[in-house]
Amino acid sequence: MDTPHKHSIIARDGVIELNGQLYLQQQDRAQSEFQHLSGEKTITPEVIRRFNQNVDLSAAYCKSAGLPYLHVVYPSKAMAFREDFAAAGVNLVGIFSDAHRRDEVIYPLEQLVGPDDFETYGSHCSDPGYLKIAQIMFRTIGIPIDAYRPIVTAQPRNSDLSNMRGMPAQNVPTIREFEGLKAKVRQFTNVQMLPGNRGIVQYTLNERAPVQKRVLLFGDSYFAGTVPIIAPLFQEVLYLRSPYVMEDVARVLEPDIILTSNTERYLVNVPDKLYDTPYFVRFMQKGVDASKLNLRNREALFAVFAGRESAEFKAWRSQSRLGRAGGKGGAKGRLKGLLGRGKGAGPKGKGRKGQNKAD
């Protein structure tokens, strides 16, 4: 479609502005979001087949493992504000269609109808919007969290589109706590070692959670944004950037719940689960620097991926309960064997220079 300039629509620097809201444009690049939303471009039957295959395979694995499963397609912000675009002369038809519908798939467009559900200056949901979808997800799989009332505060934060416009941080509604809960959430990630979002792993542990379950999320930045919001409610939350269940990872992590997701624009270029690039290749990309992963995060992630019932994870978690994990010298005993001391190891309890070279 031509760059829109009707009525109050302004497009520049890859960002569309309408009635004070910002939207991602992607004109002839990446997923060409607006060209697909408007129907100027359409996705191929092969891409739809891949999506359905990925969901079916993920659902089949979860069924065989006896785990609840759901896939969420996060609606494009523009679709939630489609009436504003229609009033400005642009008709949006969306990318998600009946061809994507499965029993295990939800597309909660009708629930995201208010301006408070999305960032004003970003393409993502706001924290209240993320919580609204999380409530729908967990209600659908029979684990309702609606009774927990969020504490909403205003906190300064940058958004993806405000960054593209060079705007300062804005105070936005933020949810990190719930009424009556005394959560103590510990957060761990490998983001320090990565040049971008490919390969991101997030893990949260909250021993005081009202729902004593481990949740495994495979998705994109919308699930990443959901993690800190649901962390006070669940004992453990794990997030990996992938649009489908990675079965080898799921077997090791032994979750109680598996959810997958993608934002609507990623329906344009769905990977084939059966032939996708192996996950470990993400850690070979240019700019990955494992030496930037600090000891606290390193110990936690090594322990978690050793397996839920492993001696290494139990030792680390025991230390974490005592507030010692990630402290000076790190967790002791069995966990030290997991991390290894190898060639070039320094004095006992002090780590070693170049530790990551042994990985």
C-alpha cells in the first residue's frame, strides 16, 4: 500500500502515527506488517500449513506428556485500533484468519479493545494488556488466575517505537506485584551475552508463589513481556524464544504447563518445526560473548538445564532458598561439579579467568 497520509495518519521513519498512537509500519521490509494487515500482501498456503503443523506437533507432544497446552497469537496493535484506521480511510483485514484456527489456538482480539491494553508509543501490549491475555490463557487451560488483583504503578520505560523516534522514557502502567501476595521473585537470564533477542532465555523462581507450578513458555517478545507479570503468581517461569515446543528442552525441564505464542506479524514467515535451524546455532551468531554472562546467571541456568530432578538443580535451589546462590564463590557441592573447573581454573572458590572457554 502507498504510505498513508489521509486525515491524521502520519508515516515516517518506519513508524505510523494516528490519533496519538504509534504503530510499526515495516514498508517492504521484515514482515511488511501493514501491507499484510491491509491485504496488499497475503501469506502463502505453505506458511499457513507450517503454522498448523507446528501447533499440531506441539499439541501432540504435550498430550503425550500429559501437559496442558495452548498457543496464543497476539493480535497486532493496529487490529485493536482498526476502527480508527477505518475512520481515516484505511481498512485493515488482519493476518490471522480462519485457516489458522485450531482447538489449541486463541486469538484474543475482541478482548483487547481499550487503549490501556497497548503501549501508546510502542507496538506491544501494556502490562494490563499482557495480564488480560495471561488470564485468558490460564483460564482456558483450567488454571485461573483472575482472582489475583494486580498492583499497578507508573514507572518510566522506553518502548520499541519511541526508541525509533528518539523519544525519552514515558511513565507507563507497570505490574510487578499482586494484592496480598508477598512474592520474592528471583530473575535470571542470558541476555548479557547476546547481541539481540535470538537465543534469549529467562527464568524466574518464586518460592512463595500461590501457584506451585513450573510454566514453560516458547514465544517472542510478547511472552518475554509477560514473564515479569506472572512471575509473582507461579513458582517457576521459563521463557525461550521459539514459536513452537522444543521437545528436547521440554523433556529436560519437565514443566507442569507449556504455552507457545507468536505475535500476529510473525504469521508471515513461520519456520518449519521439522526442518528449522537447530537452537544451538543461535549461540554461534556474531556478537555472542559468553564471558559477559555473570556467575549468578550462569549458575542458575546451568542448574535449571541440568534437569528438574537433578542433584545439581536441587543443590542450587537449596542454596537459593538460603540466599547464597550467585553469591561470592557461588553455590557449593554438586553444582561446582556441574560448572566444572577444567583447564585454567583458578583457586578454589574464586572462579577462573576465561571460565566460559571450557563450555
